[in-house]
Amino acid sequence: MSVRNFLFPALLLGLCACTPASNQTGDAFTRTGQIIAMGGGEGGASNACFTCHGLDGLGDGVSVPRLAGLDAGYLQKQMEDYAGDVRQNAVMTEVARWLDDDDRRAVSAWYASLPTGQHSREPSTTTPTIYARGDPARGIVACGSCHGDVGQGLGTANPALAGQPAAYTIDQLEQWQKGKRRNDPRGVMAEAVSGLTHEEIQAIAVWLHSVPASRSPDNDVAKASAAATASAQPAASHGIRRPDR
């Protein structure tokens, strides 16, 4: 074989090796948000969302949160924060890092579209005063001013809390207090919960677990109305949310 005849196929082989392979297999695993949730995307079955959050996205009722019906923008931000190690959790970081932006958007939209469940349940206790009114004397803002008077949420930055497992809510509030969770805009959550006692955290979490889950208002007018209703408390109770932060 001549040198020319030898080099030509070798050159073709080298060019093929430098050409990106087709991602048809990956596309099959990430075609829809539901497929990602059920199969884990390109991360495989070990990263499937449903193994922890359930087939219906309602969590386990103990320590794994409900995703069904939450705001899609909020869910996507959390996935991005996990992937970037801004919000830290060994399991969720691994899951999120296998997904690209489009995958995270798709799976977030799918969970947001699911029914929230628990429509007929009534709260087992009255709304804790600290949730409804805060404590102006201690500079504690009313939780309802951001998350809605019944925990229904008020948009991407203020997610729904109703129906979440009490143990999960307690854990998250304590993480905010200890500085272990820091992915809140302008540090609002960290400051909002800094003065809460353990007993107040428990009371908030138990009550929220008992409240029927519902969707956040679907439009800006409804959000504004819900926010106005929830924030109809003494002005001093909202001192934490300073515009200069």
C-alpha cells in the first residue's frame, strides 16, 4: 500500500473521531419532563425523581417535599442552585448536574402542572400568630406576607408551603437559621427566620402540614390581591424587607 493510500483512510478516521456523536440516545431519556422525572434523564434510574418524590409528585409526607403544583420558576431555580452547589444536598446535586437547562425547565414545568392533592383536608389547628402577624417587637416579619395567608405561595420567589411535611419545613427553617441554606434573594429568608424560636418553627411547620395544598395565583392581578390580603398587618411587621438590600 502506498503512503498516500494509507494516510487517506487514517485522516478520515481522525476526522470522525473529532466529530461530536449524535445525542439521539440522550434525547430519548430527556424528551419530556415526565420522562426525566420517571427515568432520571441521562443520569439513569438511580437519579429518577419519582423514587423520592413519588409518582404523583406529592412527596412521602414525612421528610421529602411536595413538588406537584409548585411554581415552575421556583422549581427550576432550585434545580439550578443544586447543580451549581448554591443549595446543597448530596442527592439533589447529583440529580441536577445530569440535566441541562432545557431538561431542568421541562421537568419543573411537568411537576408544576400536576394536581396538588389534599383538596378536602381542613387545617387541624388555627393559624399560628407568628405566621399570620409576625412579631414587630422582635423584628419578625409575618410569613404570610410573602407566602400567602394559607401558605399558597405568591410566585417564583415566594413558593407555596402548604401541605409540605412538617419535618421538611422544620429542617429547611433550621438550615436558614444556621446559614446552611443561602439561596434566597437578598438574604430575606435568612433574616426573616433568624429570631424564631424552636417552638415557633415547630408550630409553623405543623400548621402548614395540616393546610390543604393549593396552587399559587396564576396571574399578576391575583398575586397582587393575595399579597395585599396576606400583608394586611401592622407596617412594623414588614420591616425586614428593606428595598436597599
